[in-house]
Amino acid sequence: MPEGDTILRAARALGRSLQGKSVTAFSSPLPALADAGLAGRRIDAVEALGKNLIVRFDDGRALVTHMRMTGSWHLYRPGETWKKPPRLARAVLATADAVAVCFNAPVVELLSARQLERSERLRRLGPDVLADGFDAAAAARRLAAFAERPIGEALLLQSALAGIGNIYKSETLFACGADPFAPVSAFSARELERITGKARALMSANLSGAPRRTFGAAGGAPYAVYRRSGSLSIAQRTSPASKCRATSSTGASCPRRRARKCRKTFCATRAGILAGGSSIALPVNGADALNID
């Protein structure tokens, strides 16, 4: 699923081509959008809100899209061949000099100003990590409300913080030396503020359009721990009947054994401190990371 930095880059690219322009044509195979009547409307803004991309029109309405795992926005010149088949288009927005196509997005809604304001899905969102005026302290307080959740799960809750996905969850917690399985309540307000601030810093550093990188120099591995294997490999099973089998490079058994379901996590603490106070040494540069499948 695209994370907040990807959505913000897409919104900025669309905004540069569409903002201030009048819609010459709009089409969608979705029955709810068939009679949208957007031709002639001016595009006032294109914005990112967490993982949502929103196109605002001069009559107060907004086209709200969420990419989830399959969606994407493409921008073309009029008459240019699309890179995906037209049957996958969920919304096509044209101006005199650009065609914006939303492919395969599971969520495509045209909302009035009142509907947008009252949308439960959007109102539930936590602070947008990449928003102007982001307040790390306020975001930390929002995160603290999920006290019993593991911090690695809490960062993925869009109702806690909007925009973070698996990559930035993993990279942020590693950079902060935080155990992803520790409950939010185990962290002080200052530590949570550092975590939210680090997430913003990592995401903000990837808004230029260059290949995403959170770690090291160009030409090397782009991530410190995400999808990287190291001397400690933890195979986390989804069946309650199975065990987590893990050993360090020295053959020591990993103290973290989990039998419950949870999402993939590729993360480690910088010092190798695991749940229960046990420690398995890891290099400070993170070259050997916990790889939890």
C-alpha cells in the first residue's frame, strides 16, 4: 500500500498540472459518479490527507480516493497512450492540457462539502505526519491513547497517525532503538514524541521523487531493516498452534516467542534489547537486523 510520502508526491504532481484549470471532461464506470457533472468546474486544489488523495473543485465538492493495495494515479498529455488498460480506470479527469487517470483504486468517492466534513472515515484519521504545522508532541499524545497496543501496531493505525505504513514503521522504530512489540505504555511522552518526529523526518526526506531511501548512502541498501535479513532471523507464524523459532548467530534461542497473529514486521532495536529484558547483540549500524516474516 502506498505510504504517505508517495501520496503527497502524487498530489503535488497532479496539483502542478491540474490546479486552477477547468475540467473539460470527467468519466467513471462507477454508477455513483456517472452523472457527476464536473465538466466546467475549476480544480481548486489537490491534497494528500494521510493515505488519501483529494481533488477539490470550486463548487465545494471533492473527489476522494484511497489507493489501498492496488490503486494509482497517472498523469498524461491529451492523446498520449495510457500505460494501463482503460478498463482499469476508475476515474478520468481531463483539462485542456492534461489527463489524470485513477486506476484500480478501491475507494473513489465524490463528496459534497458537507459530506466531506462529516465523513466518518476521514474524521477518524489521526494527525497527518506530513501535514504543514505537524505537532510531534500532539501526535505523541494521540499515540499514547493506544496504550496497550504494541508500538509497531499502533504506528500503523491511521486513527493514531495518518500516513505511516510498514516501511516507515520499521525504519522509524529501528532508528529510535524501539522494540516494535513493546506496548505504547512502555514509552514516555518524550520517547513517543521522538518516534513521531523521526517518522516525519524520514518521510519528509523522501518527497523529492528520487528512489526512497531511509538509510546509508546512495548505491547501498535503501533501508536499515525493512526486508533485510541478518544474523538473527525470527520466523513468526500465524497459527496459534505453531511456535516462533529463532536463533541468533551464536545459536542462542530468541526469548521472544509469539503464538498470536500479527502483521509482518521487519524491525530491530539498535542495541538488540528484546521483550523481557533479554539482549542479543546487533551491530550499531543495523546491518544485522531482526527479520520477522
